[in-house]
Amino acid sequence: MLSRITAVVNRIIEVCLAISFSMLIVIVFVGVIWRYVLHNPLVFVEELAVLIVCWFAFMGAAAAIREQDHLAIDFVVVKLPPVARKVAEILIATVMVVFLAIAGVAGVNTTINQFQVNSLILEYPRFLMYLPFPLFAAVMILYLIEFIVRMIRTKVRGNEDGHRVIWEVLHHHREKAETKMDM
């Protein structure tokens, strides 16, 4: 059930990433043309681009967490035996959940403080620039909980490359959940 929920959330994020990246390319391209070819800069381009980048960055971070593509320093963890590696992975994911929860609460407070403030040029509510962090911190927590549950349920084989075995099992479960969604 949890993997189905995260699969749906992941699909939504993937579509939003594609749309926001496309919008960013178009907006910046138009801004460059207006500024350097027509010599009449559009003042809203920078503000809109920054807003899109804020959303894009946190959506991308959430997607990276789900796919385990985020930056990690794992030179110690990969040298552990498979069972110890599994325990370390669960512990690391748990620490990440705690950090994201604490930071997410701070992000909610910052977002709430921006409710009465508008941007200078486009006059959109400034909280829209701060909202991606707590929102996608919650999504990252969901993904990490899914990871922790899968790790707990996954039996570690006595393979030298236990890390690879664990990831293959996790990705197999995700692919099954995403295949069920397509039906």
C-alpha cells in the first residue's frame, strides 16, 4: 500500500519536474531574447525563474531520495558485512527522517511568516517560495519511511555485495507498485 502511494506521488513529481523545467527553459530563453536582442528586459523573468527553481530543486531532491540517487558518502557503509550494512542503512534513513521532520517544522514556521508578504514585481504571495521545503520534506519523509519498511522486510543474503542485493530488492518492489498503477 505504501509503495503504491509513493508511486503515485512520484509520478506526480516527475510530471511536475518536466513541466517546471520546460517552463524555466522557456522563461529564461524569452528573458534573454528580450534583454539582449530586443534591448527591452522583462522585469518579471528573474523573479519567476527563482520561484520555479525553488520548486524544481525540492521536487528534484525528493525524487533523488526515492530513487536513492542523492549524494551519499558511503565508503564506510559499503565495507560492512550485509547485516551490519542493512542496520546502518536503516539508521541513516532514520536520522534523515528526524532531520527532515525538524527542518520541515522550521520550514512550516517560515512559510507561515511569509503569508502576509508579496513579491516585489509579480506580487505573488511570498509563502509560495518557501512552501516547497516543508512540502517536499514531508514527501522525502514518506519516501524514507517506505525505504525503512522495505529494508526491515528485506532478508539479507550472505552475498559479498549485500548492498547491491538490498537495492535490487527495493527497486523490484517499486517497479511492481508502479506496474500495478499503470493497469
